Amino acid sequence: TLPTYEQLTVPRRGPEEGS
């Protein structure tokens, strides 16, 4: 079972915040 879109785009740290 592959992780969903939200699972890999919104980790516990930050999706776009850790640029």
C-alpha cells in the first residue's frame, strides 16, 4: 500500500516551509 498524497506532502515538519 502506497502512502497517499497528503501523507508524503504534509509530513510532521512542513511541506513547503522547509525550503
